[in-house]
Amino acid sequence: MYEYSDFDEAFVRARAAQFRQQVERRLDGSLTEEEFRPLRLMNGLYLQLHAYMLRIAIPYGTLSAGQMRQLAMIAERWDEGYGHFTTRQNIQFNWPKLVDVPDIIDALADVQMHAIQTSGNTIRNTTTDVFAGAAADEIADPRPIAELIREWSTDHAEFQFLPRKFKIAITGTEADRAVIRAHDIGLQLVEKDGEIGLKVLVGGGLGRTPMLGQVIRDFLPVADLLPYLEAVISTYNLMGRRDNKYKARIKITVFENGLDAFKAAVEEEFARIRPTFSGVDQEILRGIAAQFAPPAFKNDPVDSYEAALSVDPVFRRWVARNITAHKVENHAIVTISLKEHGKTPGDATADQMRVMADLADRYGYGELRISHEQNVVLPHVAKADLPAVHAELLRAGLATANVGLLSDMICCPGMDYCALATARSIPVAENLATHFRDIGLEDEIGNLKIKISGCINACGHHHIGHIGILGLDRAGVENYQITLGGDAGPQAAIGDKTGPGFAYDEVVPAIERILRAYLALRESPSETFIDAFRRLGAAPFKEALYGENRDAA
């Protein structure tokens, strides 16, 4: 894992001291809320419906056990005893008091963490594959490059006031567990003639105008990455619209100008600035990469693991759903579901955080990951230790065996917390999860990605859900739009709207009609919902949703 340099340490401490002074000036009235707003946003502090919310950066989703324990301490001491893990692999605290925020920022700095650039019109946390460095199918670990991007982009003088927020994701595998096509810039590690480089996509994004990123470079040498990123973002900074914030994202810039014209401008800027990069960035990258060397893996026999599989059906089910193949044969990747049926997706209590930290120390080489799907991952666990890990998770209420199933939903905070939300999302997720568990259909339905957003900003990624649910306000009444056929993987797609929306209490029955239609129409139990949708199209599912009123759809 990456350890702060002296520069990192000094920079973060200086920002913490600066923000403490700004908060003091707000509290004594020297700063109005309007004057304070841009200052707090530069440090991840939002004003939500009921309280301030602090969003803390977890760069590329990687945490040490000690950092997780510090988050647990912060949750207990200065918040309501829990934290919410987000789709940008960060964590949010929803109830901090303004007077306490400087102390929280100092406590974060004590464990090499901060909240810088988790908000505002700047380059946000670079996200990546949650299985990076452990996955059997990756070309290379993308996290060293993500760390290089973090160092380059943090407090970058030119990019602190972009037309809108800017998001970058990188994956090391064709499977794309980082959703790169839904980002302003998406990067995929690829190999050509024995050299590892990057495929570069631009112009992806969700929100009110969802678009998928387009390839702007099929192969970019790693040595050219920073000057090329600088060329892309500088071009966007100049060409991007500032007259309308809803049309200010790079996806609109690329769409309005055309990919060819945008690419020509980028290539011209790249040719101009490339000679100014002396190669220091590559020296830095080599030093970073050394810090991401894999741990010294244990070589314990797997007899106890195989014995537990043969005699314990609860353990066997958990392994089948929550365990992923590791690049080292006698190890596994463990996904800890934060989607217990009826609970808020992505929430973890302070006690649960400590349990996960302890498991990381005892069995996971001290490392944890946060997934964009709002779960926690132990990337390196010896198979021999899996029965003990499962037993500890059971005791902590963290052994829900539902990864990839209906209840493993992405869900934004919605109107329970967010000042931008127009409808509830958390209760919808809770109702869906408990309903399909109670009627016994969740396992029969199998792999399914439901994603729920409480407003058009799409923080719940509903556009790329196999089934997407968008909550809107219709004349003061919650109304939920349903989309079908979205996908976040290598066959990325924006879901199609099915037709008129549904009232809050109609959402669960509507989803049940869709899924009962799927069960009746699938060719075999191995045909997933998204595969059936691609084969059949939307018509039979709209028929199930609207019946005789399908023409209105």
C-alpha cells in the first residue's frame, strides 16, 4: 500500500490547518455561508437536508486496517456511529457538527487520509477495480497509475475550477469492474507487442444526459499518460460550457463538438506539452509501483477449507456468492456484503468497521478495499482461513451471501439525506430486498444488477442497471421511472425507459411483474436477466409491466 511522502504529509497538514481557520471564521461570523461554501466544498464538506455531510477520500478504494479503525473512531466520536460507503469508493459521515469538522480532518491526517477534492468542480477521487492486484484476469495492477493520477491532480492549479466535476476510472482487465465507460475519462490497461499501455475513453457520464465514453486513443504508452490527461482536461477546460451547469460536463463538450474535432484539439495540445514532461513522472511511478508489491503470501494447505465446504451448507453458499478467484491458487478474494436484507446499502457501523479491520489484520495482510458497488473487500485471504473469516462475519452480521443477487443493490442516499434528491431511494431498496427474500425468489432470479437513484443526478447509477429505478417529483408526489437493459461491464449500455412511472407503493409489485416474466421466458436457469433481455428485447417486459395499457408506454 502507498505510504505518504514527506511532501504528502506536509501538504495534508497544511490544508487541515487552513481549513480549521476557515471554520473558525465561519463560526464567529467573519464568513457568511455563501463565502464559506466554496471553501468547505474544497474540503469535502456539504450542507445536506438535515446537517453537514463530510465525504472522505479513499483513493482508488484502498484502506489499511488502521485507517478503517480510525474511521470507526470518527463515526463513534463525532457522528452517529456509522458511515456510508459510496459509489466513488469513498465514505461519507452524515451528521458531523461544523465545530467538530477540523478535529475530524486532523484525525484523518493522523492516518494519512483527507477529504480534499471529494467535491467541487475539480478532479475527484480516481476509482479502479476493487480486485486490483488480486484478480486472476488482470493485465497489471492499475492502482500505481491511479496513485500517480492522484498526486498529479491534487491541487493542480489549472484544474481547481473546471466547468464541472471531473471523474476518472481505470481498470486492469477487459471485464471492467471499474465502469470506465461511464466516466469523464476511462482508462483500460492493454497490451500491444509486449508493451503495456492504456486505451483511453472520453465523454462518459450519467446524470440527466447519460452517455457512454468513446475511444479517443486505442493505445497510449504509459509514459505519455500525464501529458495526455493534461491535454484532454486542458482542452475541456477551454471548450467546456460554463453558461449552463447541466451542459458543462465533458460528455456534452464531446457531443456538441464531435469526437473528431475534440480529438484533434487534444492531439494538438498533447504535441505542444509533451516535450515539457521530462520523465520525472515515470521515476515517480516506479517508486509508487514498488509500494504496491504483493504481500508475502502464505502457503497453508486448503484441507480445512475443503472440509468446511463439504459439511457446512451456510459456508458453502457464502463461498459460492461472495468469493472470487485470486491470482494465487490457495488464496481468495472475499467480498463482505453491506447489503443485509432490509438495511441501508453501503452503511457500516463503527463496530462492523472494527471487525473488518481486525479480519484484515489477522487474515488479509492488513488491507481492505471499498467497491463502487458499496461493499467492502478483503483482497487477499488464504483459503485455509475462509472458515474463520466467515464465522467472524456471521457474528458481526456481515455474512449475507448475496453478492451479485437482487438485494446487492447500488442505492444513493435519496431524500433521507440529500438536498438534491426528489424522492426516497433507501426505503425502495430495503423493500425490494426483503420482499424478494420473503417470497423466496431471489436465488431463483440469480445474477441481477438493480440500481436506484433518488434524483436525475444518477448517483445510484440507475442508467446502467439491468433494472434501473429513478425517483422523481411529479407535482409533489414521488414517481419512479423504470429502465431496463443497462449494463456497467464491457457490454456497457444505457437502459431504456419502459414508460410511465409508478407511485412509491407500486414499485415493488412492478419489479415483481418484470422478474416473473423473466422467469417464465428464460431459456434455462443459466440465462441471466440481462441475457434474456438482450435476446427478447423490451416488449415482453413492458407487456408484463403495463398489460393492456402498454401502448401508453
